[in-house]
Amino acid sequence: MSYDIHDLARFIQKDPSPTIIFYGGEPLIEVEMVEEIMDNIPAERYIIQTNGLLLDKLKSKYVKMLNTLLVSLDGDETLTDRNRGKNVYRRVVENLKLLEERGFKGELIARMTVTVGTEIDRQVMWLLSNRDFAFKSIHWQLDALFWQNDFDEKSFGDWSERVYMPGVRRLIETWVERIEAAGEVLRVYPLIAIMYSLLTGERCKLRCGSGWNTFNIQTDGNITPCPVMAGMIDFYLGNIWDSNPLDLQDSTFVGDPCSECEIQHLCGGRCLFANVTKLWGEGGFRMVCKTVFDLIDSLSRVEWRIRSAIREGKVDVVDFNYGRFNSCEIIP
């Protein structure tokens, strides 16, 4: 950080109920700074999004202060190590066990990056039920639309049509069956959050909160709508010296095709960065949109079964309520 921590404190303390999210890169490379912020800037919630490799550096005092921890595991050991490097999975799992010993009581979310080749249903269910370290909360994000030179239309198209979307449908069926049979709502964020909106009529802006409820403070003190937009000067919203967090401009504009889309009230526009840049072009953008349409349509088709389970007293609408603005984008 190129600014003084007291300048950050003065800015954040203007918010009566702030949440502080440590994001990166890898925030725990600067673990001393994370701890200094937690010592000096009171917040309603502290959240860390991390690759998990340095969690052992976080002292017990700060572990107990965490409200939510998002850890990057993409599925089982083979898949995670293929994506992230040899022995990453084992190192992260051992660190998570250590955190439990140090008193972590918050929500632990496996934050999956889903790449071409991932069998989404198998990997999500594995994370929820394996013997190494079973998670209670899952979120995933498609590795799409973040770079210009990684778009392989045939590869992504074939995988999304033949593997990903059918896998999401199977996952939804497994999720609903568990609700009907055991009255248990598995905390799979894309599913619980969209279903909650269907059940309640909730209408959503960008579901991650970026640019209207959640903002990124860069290491130079400038403010952008989200961390992915760091350095995009045209989208700067102010800075920590001259701005009030409660007065930051709502910058949740999304253009075509989202602005005219019939599911925008459920999708929210998916991702502001992707809307602005369209790095895969219009065709690639619409291919990703198709996966969102299929997800929402598949959940809409089972809504009646969820409502039946609610009427029968197996579950309650509140069971589908979800942690908002905690770094889960909701829409993959």
C-alpha cells in the first residue's frame, strides 16, 4: 500500500457497517498488513479470498475474527493440482485443518475456478462429501471472458454444450433430490441464491455487488467498481482521501445484450468487467450467456418441486437465503 493505514481507517469509518474484504493477487503475501488493518480498522465483517497456501501464517486471534473465508480449490486433488501446481491441494487441506484448530467459526467457501474439462457436478459433490476435508459451502466461477487470447470457440463451445451445462443440470437434480429426501439444502451458491430470488421475486443488480454495494480500493488509494477493474482509469470512482463510501456513484451500467435481456433481473448482467471489455467478442460473450440462461432455466423448471417441499415442511424459504456481497459472484 502506498498510503497510510490511518487514511484508510478515516475513509472506512465513514461507513456505519463496513465489511472489509482482503483480495488479491494473494492477500496473505502481506499477512502483517492484513493483521494491522484488522487491529486498527473496526468492521462488521472481515473476509479473505485466498489460494490457501499461506493460511498457516494467520495467527489464531485473526482467524477467530474472520466472518468468511473463500479458498481456491477447484475440486479433487487431481484437478486442483493440474490447475494450480503439484501438492497444492494437500497443502491447502492441511492449512484448513489448522485453521479449525485455531478457532475458525465463520463460513468456509470452496471457491472453484471451472475450466474447460471440469465435470462440474462430480467436482462440486466431491468437495461437499469427501473424506479429506468436506466443505459446507461452494461457489464456482467460469474461467471465461477475462483474457483476449484464451478463447477457443470450438473447445469452449463443445465443453459447455456437452459437459458443463448437462453437468449443471445433473447437479441441480441431485440438489433437489437431497431437499426432497432429507430436507437438506446444500449450500451451493449459484443454486441457493437464484432459487431464493425465484421464490421471493427478488430483483437483482450485479449480484456480486460490484459498483453499487461493493468497491475496490487499489494499493494507490483510488477506488474502482471491482478488483478486476484495477487500473482502468475511465472507471475510477474516487479515492480514499476525497470520497465518502456512502456517496460513491452507482456504476452498475451494463450494455447490450444484457440491458435488453429478459433474465437480467435474475442474472444482474453477470460481470461488469466482462460487459465492458467483451474480450471474447460478441460471439464468445453470448456463448457464456447461454450457460447462464441454461442455469436459470434449469432452476426455474424445478421451482415447483422446491415450493412443494416448502409446503410439506421439509425446508423453509429462509434456508435458501444467502450471504450477499461476500465475494461470491453468484452467477458463474
